[in-house]
Amino acid sequence: MSATIMEEAQKELTLYEVAERLGVSYDTVLRRVKSKKIRARKEGHEYRVKVKDLEKYIESTYLD
């Protein structure tokens, strides 16, 4: 895997960015994070989602 691809996989997104990528609302993403369907970490008052974790969620949800 090239360095650029690895860097992108480690990049963290806000829930707003995740919502935009999935085409759903912020509230939907927040519910999925709180129910542990999307892996995220809390930083202060905000959640962050790694691109690789979002990709895993997409694969498990949309490609079954």
C-alpha cells in the first residue's frame, strides 16, 4: 500500500463529513456511532471517524 493511501485511511472525518459521504443526515450518523455501527472516537465534544472505519462500515452495510 502506498504512503498516500495509508495516510488517507488514517485520516479522520467529522460526523458532518461522514454524513456528506454517505448521503444521510448528521443525526443518522450520530445514531449509528452511538449504537456502535460506525466506529468513532470522541475528541472533546465531537466524534471523529477514521476513513478506514467508514470504509469497513460501508462494505458491511451496503455490499452485503
